[in-house]
Amino acid sequence: MHSYEAFTRFPDQVNWDTVDKVIFISESIRRELLPELKLEIDKTCIIANGLNASLWSYKKRKPGLKIAYVGYINYKKGPMLLIQVISALYNENNDFQFHIAGQFQDKRDLLYFRQMIKELGLERNFHFEGWQKDLNTWLEDKDYILCTSVLESQNMSVMQAMAKGIKPIVHNFVGAKEIYSKNYVWNTVDEAVKMVTESQYNSEEYRGFIENNYSLKKQMVKIENLLKEETKYRYFSKGILPFALEEKINLDLASSIIDQLEIENITKIGFTYTESMIVITQYYVYKIAFTKKSINMLLKEMKKYEMIKQNIGLCELVLSDIEIIEKEEFIATKAKKMSSIKDYKDAIYILDILRRNCIGIKRLEGVFKENIFKTLGSLVKFVDKKKIEKVKNKIEKAIEKNEFHIGPVHGDLHSRNILNYNEKIKIIDLDRFDMNGIQELDVIHLIVDHMQKERGINWFNQVLELLYGKDDRILNFDILLDRFVSKEKFNDLLLIYSVKRIEEELNNYFYDPDSSKLNKIWLRQLDDYIDLLTKQSVLK
């Protein structure tokens, strides 16, 4: 952002929440605008305009009599101060010649200049030469470049002249000493006159100042580095991270691995509780392990893939379209891109195969019941015991009056784990696969996951809305419910699903590996959720 943009109405019209980084040309402009725009300083940076000095012919110069001014003449440029400096220099030596390359933007300034040039007797020394198409040539015979502005973000015409070896005479505008050496800056008219009339003149220094501080190449490198930094994590979706992992993921390492794999066309990146990275591209889904913890988990998943191949003939679903990529420090699985479940065909194909391998329709007893009640029992230290007992009684009733399909289940069936490529259906992420699970829960999870992602809410709220009958979108899933889940069982299954889901999150997602403390936000949500489950209006 330049000074000529900063003090207009336009910054107030920008939705800064959609901006990743604001580049200011100078610190003084940033300092002025930060509080007005309510911007955090971390969202901004300073990158000055760059100058290609090679485009400006340089020669070693010495003190002379030709003083140049370049630019518009308006209130920002200090026109009255300009006249006073010119007059003072003329009074010091009436051989000085003053050359103006620019335009008047206000007729009042033009009228004032006409009057004062005549009043001060400058008619033969003042040369207004208008806008210059070839400033390099026009500056060639000039000895000094004069700036009388009240505020600038940089003033490129001064820097262009310096690149030619011309001595700068710069008024101490707001921020001037943060841009130029204090040796080039003056406060009073007398100081300006002294800088022009003294013998000190060093063309090499002026050119070197530009090359060392404002070269176009250096500024472009800064911009390139900024873009790399800002886009480096552009697709990282930290919002889906388990709370306890937010500060533990090394994004630099993650980004480096993506570079090593030469992954292109990335649309989104996220992380699992095992600190594996999920990278979604235009055509592929990668699951990448890059810590000891995640590598071990991925190797465990590979073994499960093999086990499934041996057990129920899911070979057509698993592995044949999955490529394993091994590197020195990490392993990745690469699968064809996810399908959508809008028409449910892919999901039905998976569920049909699992259902065909069902080992029976049974009541939940033995280990099934024990696991569910064990989970509820573990919640006593987090949630009021009376609430837990009420929920337990409801689940007991739900279990007693229903029979469920027991057999192979995916355990985490959702659209992101279902792949469709060339009409060939695949499933991935089988770390929760169970040969003896409740098959209806795969369907419930598929539906709940789709609905919550569609609305951007957490699963607690989504399940409650379904239990209370407040989400009519469930009607969109009739084809799945009619085929795999009796509608009479739906609410009972939601309740059982809730407990299973809580168990998974207790075991996997919300424990901090270092402190073993549950996330407070999740605990508060859990307490509210259990409280609402105890209400009489749910599952009468």
C-alpha cells in the first residue's frame, strides 16, 4: 500500500478478513493505518518499491547549478515550501537554475506559482518543462534532485535521480529518515541551502545507496519469499485438527514432505489424530506418515488391509488401486480421488458387500454390551453420575428391543474413505475395521458425517438435531435407511452410535499425548450432550 492509496476511501471498503497479507511500502504508512484499519501487525509487512538501477545511466558528478524537481505539484508535495527553497537558493547564488518536470493538479497552485515567481524575480531561473516521457535523459544534466513533500511512502523520482549519481535534497517528510540516510534529509530552508552549496558530493554513494537498499532484484526476492511463506500452508486446514494436536504439527516438515513427493494440484490438507497428514489433490488422496507414531499406525493399517484380503474377499475394494510410497523418514499411501455420496451408489456398493458377509442378526449381548457400558462408566469422572445412569437406562432399553446385523464393518465409513475411479470402487483407512461389528452403525456414521460436514457443525449437535427430529435432511437418506436400517431402529441406533463415537474420541482424538489431559472444550460439549440425552423428549 502506497501513501496515495492509504489516505483515500478505498482502504475502508476492503474486507480485510479475506486478505492474507498487506504489503506496505514504508513503515510510516503502516504505522498510521494499522489502528485505523484495525489490522494485526502480523498480517502486514514492509516491502519498498524496487528500482532497476541498470536502466538509469550513471556517471560521476560534482556540485553544479542545476536543481531538479520531478512530480506532480499539489498540496502533498509542499508547493509553498518548494518556492521558499528556490527563493533562498537564488538569493544565495542567482546563477542557480530550477527545472520542474511535472504537472500542476490544482489551478490555485499554478496561479500562486505565477505570482510568486514574478514577485521573487525568478523568471529567468525558473523552468517549468512539463511531464517528461524520458526522465532518464531529462535528468542527465541535472546536479541535484529536490523533494519538499509533507508525506511520501518513498518518492521514486528522488531514487531514480540518485541511481544516476545525482545528490538528493530531501525534506524531512513523515517517515523520511526511515527511508533515506539522515545525511540526505533537511528540516529547514537554511539546511536545504547548505546541503546544495556545500562541497560534499559523492555520486558513488548515492548510486550505492539505491543498489544496496532498494534494488528491484532484492525487492522481488522479498516478494517471492513472502508468497512462498503465505502459500506454503495455504491448503492446511488446521481447523480439523484434534485440539490437542494444534501446536504439535510441524508444518515446515509437512510442507517439506509434500515437496519431496512432488504433490501438485493440492486442494486441501488436514491431519489425523495419529499426526498423519491427509493431502487431497485434483486426482489423488495421500495419507502420509511422518512421525514415529504415525508411521507405526500406517504400518498397522497396511497389515489390516492384508488381513481383510485374506478374510472376506474384499480384494476388489482394497489395495489394487492404492500405491505405497516409501521415503527415508516417512511412508505414504496414494489412492485415487474420493467420490461423492450424492447418489449413494458407491456407498451402497460397499454396504451391500459388507452386508452379504453378515454373520447373523442378533441382540447385543456379551462383549457388545460390556463395551458400551464400560464407555459410559469411564465418563463418570467427567460427567454427573446421575446423568450417566439415565442414559445407561435408555441404552439398555434400546438394546433389549432391537436386533442388529453383526458382521464386517469399515468403522469409519464416510465419503472421504470411498474412492471411485474408472467405475471401480475402493475403500481406504481401514484402521477401525472389525469383523464383528454392528453393520447399521456404518450407515449411521455415513449419514451423520455427511450432514455435519454439509452444515459445518460438530457431530454432537448433528446427532441431537436428528434425535429431536429437527433436521429434515434425513429424508434425503431414505434410500440408505430403507435398504440397511429399519427406521424404527434409527433413534436407538443414534444413541448407541453416540456412545461408540465418544469411546473412539476418548481413546484417540482428545487426549494430549504429553499431559494426558482431555480438552476442556470437548469436555464441556460432552457434558452438555449427555445432559440433553437425559431429557424426556428424547427416545421416550
